[in-house]
Amino acid sequence: MSRIAFLDTAFTTGRIVAFLSVSVLSGTILAGLVLPAALTVGAAASMSSTVLDENQPELRSAPLSQPSVVYAADGSELTRFYSENRTPVDIDEISQPMQNAIVAIEDERFYEHNGTDPQAIIRAAVNNLTSDTTQGGSTITHQYVSLILLNADYLEGREDLVMGGTTTLGDRLNEARLAVQLEQEMTKEEILAGYLNIVLLGRQNYGVEAAAQYYWGIPAAELNIQQSALLAGMVQSPNFYDPLTNPDAATDRRNVVLGTMLRNEYITQDEYEQAVASDLGLENVNPPASGCIAAQTAPYFCDYIERLILADDTFGDTEEERRALLERGGLRIHTTLEPDIQEEAERTLRTNVPVGDDSGAVGTIVTLENGTGNVLAMAQSTNYNPDGEDLSTGNTTVNYNMEQAWGESSGFPVGSTLKPFVAAAWVEGGGSMDDVVTSSENEYPYGEEWEAGCMPGGSVQLLGEEDEAWEVSNVIEALDGQDTTVDFGLYYSLNTATVATAYGMDLCRINEVTERMGIQRATSTSQGGRTVDFVETPSAVIGGTELSPMTLTEAYTAFTSDGQRCQHRVIEEITDVHGNEYSGQDIACEQVLDPDIAAQVNDTLINIAEDIPDTAPAFPMLGKTGTSHNGTNTWFAGGTEGITSTVHVGSWQGTGPAYRLADVTIGGRYYGGQLYGGTLAAPMWYQYTSNVAGDYPTGDFTEAEDSPFEDRRAWRYSFSQSEGTQITNDDA
């Protein structure tokens, strides 16, 4: 027989033979494993030697499952992802009654044995042969070894789990030998702490800290005698002794533990009687929901974070592996979200477009930091509810701020918010915002050639029924039939002016500008994307294209940031509890417009935004309204020197005429006639921006060297109808 640690440190050969004999008779070995009853004592001893020789043990430890935590930019916790609710703590963070209770009921000779306890095994064997009850003889150290191996097997995806029904004699002997070795390498306090951090204590609660927080909302350091006894009693059968579903059995088991604590002199008779007489005290259970439904704020932002991680092979080769890492790997995910700005976005939406509003309207707000693309806020007026998808009551997991690949939304028609990009292409091609275009023209015959230098022959035909024409109309009918400047047409959001601008230039230039500015349909895939093709569909220049609010916001950063567009960014960095670092999202900004071109378009956008209030704004701002063709979606996109935001209010039901937002009450306020971008979205954007932009730069925007306007803010948009009324841009 080879000399092994188990024999050297535990028993003499004679004692091994004796303990194996009892194990055969009782049907248990070490912790209840069966040896064939026909084996003689000598055969059993011989077999044990063979098994131990052939099964050299290895403690295949693996990191304990720990929750991944998502943090906001200020370090506050947004939510946790876990499959096992666990918060590891040191032994001095576990109350003495808890330590005493687990030792008393699971291994009362814990401080005396060296990893295995023959006395406990014999006691369990005799009990199991002579009574209807079943006892185990494994020590806390042995159980700890088993749980370590089980955890390792789980993480490795093994089916032959150590604690499973197929556990072999060799497994149990090796576990016992490992228990002895572990006692040589760790102190009793370290073993006890490890065990109390890994053991299941009901539901998904692993370890005493998670259980204490779950059942009583206190740390493990504050567990009293009766609470400790309840948790210790659950170890034997966490499901059966669940105090929430089986309180009577849990109470009886708790009292058994209290009896062992009394017998082992961990508590006095008075303490025992008081504890036995106490109730379970489970009036305020604190079940910590996992994932984005449990997010303290910004659940749709959280959902986007989750989708990013599950799609990134940095975190595993398969989605299953990535999910396991997210729920078990203890990631620390630091994000860009600013809670104060998020709170203001959510407040703005609650006030103006409540969740489940009878109008069928849904509101969204997304805010980016200029120069970084950091997503500061992402909000929408719905409830994040994976289990109760019902938009009529405002419940959905669809993220309306994101494109389909990342939020399952197909986007919304953006209306006139696209017009500034046409103006930018005009100026980039050598035009001026002060140029007069033939906005008096409101019919464009189908089959007519439009300039498109990137196409064969240098032009494309406007597609449609022969002998018919594309008819273009304006909301402000008083301006029909008038030629205007590009600036004037953009300010009043004249469709005829924008179409005339596009008709008077190379359509391919519009494609080039919008591609650089990241304009792509919300239904684009993450692999490639489908840009908006103005050559194929010239009518898209007046906004019939469905984009996500995020895409539009990114594009508008080019206007608020001197022509520099920044891709949005939500993850600053990711680490894990072991100090490993994973790549976050780098800042990705690109100069997509010449600063002077952006500044010339801004000559108009500044006046649109700063004319929203009746009084002068607190700081410089710019932006543009938008209303979809059928009036189902309204917008305002724009920003300040420091941030860029988009506010969207639209119907979740569809984009057809039946879902038009007109003569409607939203948030308790009645809106007569058609709802336009200037009616609700613009005032919401202005108030929200006024409240949050002050924490970021609020200086004036760069002025264009080639601007045709001596004073960009000087009023130049006056005109009179026959009745003499003044027209505003609220109808745009």
C-alpha cells in the first residue's frame, strides 16, 4: 500500500479497515456512498487501497460564481446579473452565532478533526441502520471540497458532477483525502468562511451574506441566534426547508439546530428558549431580481449593455459562454450613464408622455456628450417588462432609442430632421445658405432626370407613373408658390424648398454627406447597415426614412461639434473580481463636415432652437424639428456646445393615417389639430436641455468665415399673409 496523505495524517491501517467495515454494513462510506454488502473487511480494505492508488485526487478549484455589477458613471450601482446570488465575505464579517450554528448542526467536532471524522461516520452508520432517519457523516471540510469540485464541474460543463447520483467510491475517497490535505493548507477559519460563502441557502442565494440580505435585509455580521439557526438548518435540504414555502418545516428544523447549539454550549438555556419562541421574522423579504428588470434606473440602457456583451466574442466563443460569464463571472461593468441626466430625462417623459397613455403615444430621449459620444441618458415612456409584453399598458422590452439589431425597433420616420443634411450637402457643393431656390415649384414629373454623378450617365429618373408627377406640399400653405433662400426654407421647414435644393444639386453629394454622418436605416444589421439612398429615392430628402433616435443624435453631433461626429459609447471599461481587464468601447470621433460648412448650416439651426421659448435661452443652442408624413411621429434633435439630444414623441401602433396624432390628449393635455415637432417634442427638448446642459460646456457655436449673414441671430424670417398674421416655425 502506497503512503498517501490520507493514511499518513488520518488513521492507522487498522482504523481504516474498521471504518470501511462499518461503511459496508451501514451502506455508507465517508458521506453515505455504498460499498457492495458482500465485501469482506479485508476485501474492502484492499479495494480502498486500489481505488486510492488509481484515483489520484486533484482539487480542481474554479472561481466561485459571483454577480456581475453594472455601474453608472458616478459609480452608483445600476443592476446585477447573476445565476447564483452570492456576495463573498471574510470570516470576521459573519456573526459568531452563524458560525456556531453551522458547526453545531453540520460538524460539531469541526475544530477537533483533521478533515474527516470517523466518529461521525460510525454514528451516522448506526443511526441509519437502526432508525427511520438518515444522517450523514461528512465533515464541513469534506462538504466544502465537494462543493468546490461541483462548482468546477459546473463551470467546465461536466455532466459527471461530484455531488450527482453517479458519484463513485473513488470520488468519495478522493474527496476525503482532499479534505485532509485542505486542512493542512488552510486554517479552520478559512475553511469555515469558504464553506459559508459557497453553500446554497434557499432560492438562488449562495452563501450567508446573500441569504441574510435576502431574508432580513441585513449583513451576515448581524445575524442573531435564531436567524443563524434557520439558515444552518436549510443546508440539509434548501428546498424542503425553504421558510417562505414551508415555514413549519423550516421552524422545526431551526429548533433542531438550536437544540444542538444548546447541547454544544454555544447558547444558554435562556437564549435557547427565547430563540425557539421567536417567529421567523420574514415580513420584509428582499428578493434581489437579476438583470435589467431590476435596474434602479435606465433599464433600456441596461438592456443595450447586456446585448452588447452577449454579442461580443471577447466574452466567450458562444452566446452561452458569454451568458455564463455575465451571470457568474463577477464582471464590473463601468458605463457612461449619468444618473442625474437620466433622472431628468425620465421625469420629462413622465410629465409629458406618461407610460401607457391612452393616446398611444410613446416618448423617447437620448443624450450624447459631444467629443466622446458617451451616452449620458437613454429613456422612454414605457415599462421594461420581459414577462408582460403589452404596449397598450406600456410594457415592452423593445428599445425605441436603438436600431433593430440592438433594440428590436424598426425605427420611426424622422420627417424634417433630415433637411439640415441636404443643406449641408448644398453648402459643401459650393452653395450658400442665402441662395434662392425654386421653392415655388411643387410638382416634379415622373421620368424627369435628376443629376446623379455617381450613376451611369450622370443622372437618374424620378420613378413613378408616366404622365404623373410627384406633388410636394408644405404645412405652411401661405408660402406655397414663393421662391425662398435655403436658410428661410430650412427655418420654416418647407418641403418645396428642400426638394428644390436637392433638385438643384447632385443627389450623390447628399448620399456622401449622410453616409459620413452615419445616417442608416434602423432595420440595418450590425454587420453592414443600409444607408439611406437619396439617389434611389429622392423623396427621402423630406424625411420619409425610418431611423433610430440614436442614429439621428449621432448625426447631429456633427452640427454641435464643428463637423465632428462621434459614435455613441456606453461602456467605459470592464474588469472582473480577479483584476482581469476586458476592452471597453474606445472614443470614436471623426471629422465628417468641414467646420465652416457645419457653421453655415448652424446659422439657421441656432435660430430654430433659440426661438422655441418666448424669452432668450440660458445659453446657445441649435436644433431642428421634424414631423412624419402622416403625423404619427414628431421630433426635435439638437444640442449645445457640450451635449446633443433627441426627443421623439410618436405612435407605437404604426405609421399609417389611422395612427395620426391629431386632436389628441397626451399626458392630460389636449392638442387640437395635428401634432407637429414644434408642438410637444420641441418644448420638451428645450426644457430638458435647459435643465441638464449646464453641467457641460455651453459656449457659443463657431461662426462661419464665409457666412452670408453679418449677424447670424438677426431676425430675417418675417413675412406677412394677407390677413397680416405672423407665421412661426412651430408647425414644422
